[in-house]
Amino acid sequence: KAKSIGRGQVFLFVTALRLEAVVRRLYALELHRAVDDGEFLLFYQPQVDLITGEITGAEALLRWHHPERGILSPIAFLPALERGTLAATVGTWVLDEACAQAAYWRRNGSPNLRMGVNLFGAQFHVGNLVTEVIEALERHGLPPEALELEITETIAPDNDDVVLNCLHQLYNYGVGIALDDFGTGYASLSLLKTYPLTRIKIDQSFVHGMLEHEQDASVIRATLDIARSFRLETIAEGIETESQRYYLLEKECMEGQGYLFGKPIPAAQFSALIESNKRSKAFA
Ligand code: C2E
Ligand code: MG
Ligand code: MG
Ligand code: MG
């Protein structure tokens, strides 16, 4: 009921919008400095075999080490970053840094580790993503299957020929392509038909709800069915409890990611996690 909104509330609303615009502009300036001064870093979150608990991969997740505000999560700065072409610059750095780290872990204790890298939309339109990916793999001596690029329908709308062409080349080269946050977008199903994909990442919102809400559980089961018929691998995101892990296993989802197995952590801590995972099969 629009009428019941008081003048004070409208004022607050407008002020909040202005504030957001100001913050965005502030961030835009700061983000340039962050790129120049190398204030970005990557955290890594383990992906595990849900039966054995063995680490199968890592997802590289961007963090901004802000000089005054400490370590910032992407939700705080991603919208500002994605407004310009800066995202492409950061994306190039993420790709190289994640490949370097993957190569190190594959030489040191985790020979089959697969690295997940989230793409920005801008990376399809600024520079040449295909060349960039191939060069990063070669620079660090990685086989294409060591890398899994994560895309969402937001960054890669399904009617975009440039995006499609890029993805086909990467797919043919042998790089993994995962559809992230599956089930949350408008076009999830049509994307499955148009995009060359190797894996579906089931969005954490369904995992969080699936034991309490039948609707979430049925989305999970339907997604797993679809993945089987498209011959795609699956991974469930946001697993926080053993009960969620068992439910997913029962529905034959074999891989997962979530706080139950580990939060995103700095590379040095992830190295220690690989060690203890090997020694004790920590999550079995
Ligand atoms: P995403 O790719 O879907 O990444 C998963 C997010 O879920 C991460 O948030 C991770 O910390 C969080 N998460 C993982 N397990 C759990 C869990 O068990 N419970 C809960 N509550 N959360 C969990 P994060 O690191 O804040 O990243 C948010 C989003 O920012 C990512 O969502 C991704 O879309 C974007 N992002 C992060 N790094 C990059 C990057 O390097 N490039 C691009 N283009 N986007 C990035
Ligand atoms: Mg992701
Ligand atoms: Mg996701
Ligand atoms: Mg997400």
C-alpha cells in the first residue's frame, strides 16, 4: 500500500539511494588504486568427493584487502567493479593467479586438483578471453582439464554470439565450463541447451532449504535428473551439515562445496588443508 509510506520513509529511501551512488563512486576511485597497488587476493574453498571427503578441487574467490577496512568480500565491491572495464583487468589477474596456485598444488600433494575460476562478463568483450586462458594454462604448465571456468546467466546471456563463440572454443580446447548458481536465473534451462557445459553448480539456496522445504528438495532432484540426461557433472554448493551431505549422496550428487568442508581460506591455509586431507581423509 503505497499510501501508507510516510514522508520520512520516502526521505530515507531517497537518501539511501543517493548514499549508494556516492559509495559506488567512492569505490570506483578506490578500485583503481586497488588494481594499481595490488590490493586484491584470492581465497580458496575446497570442493570434495562427498563419499570419501577427498579434495577434488578449489574455487578461487576474490577478496579485496582494503588498507583501512580490512578484507572485503565481493558482495561489497563487485557491483562497483563491474560497472567499468576494470573487471576485465581484475579477471585477467584472477585467472593467472589461480592457475599459478593450481600448478603449485598439482605439483605438491594434489596432482588432480581442478581450479574453479569465476568469470566477469567484461572478460568476454575486452581483450581475447580464449587466448588469455590458453596462455595462462601454458605459462603455468597446466592441462586444460585443470581449469573450470564458472559462468552465470548474468555475465553470459544466452543470445550473445560473442559469448557463445568464446565458450565453444574453450570447451573444444578441453577447459571445464560450469554453470554457477543453477536454478536462480530466469534462463537456467534454456542455457543448458545453448551453452557448451561440463558441469552444473547447484545453488546454495536450494541446498540450505532442501531438508525443510519440499520445493527446494524437488528442485535439487530435478536438477540432478537434468544433469544426468545432459551428461553433465554436478556439484552442490553451500553444504553446511552432515544431513545435507547424506541427502545429496542419496540423490547421487557426488561432489560438494560448503562450510562443512571448509570456508574460503588463504592459499597457505589451503596447503595445510590438502596435507591433513591426505593424511586423515579428514571429512570421511
Ligand atoms: P559464487 O561463485 O556462487 O561463490 C560461492 C559463494 O558462496 C562464496 O561467496 C562462498 O564464500 C559462499 N559459500 C560457500 N560455501 C558456503 C556455505 O556453506 N554457506 C554459505 N552461507 N556460503 C557459502 P563469496 O566468496 O563472498 O563470493 C560471492 C560471489 O562473488 C561468488 O559467488 C561469485 O559470483 C563472485 N566472485 C567471487 N570471486 C570472484 C572472481 O574472482 N571473479 C568473479 N567474476 N566473481 C567472483
Ligand atoms: Mg562460483
Ligand atoms: Mg555459486
Ligand atoms: Mg553466486
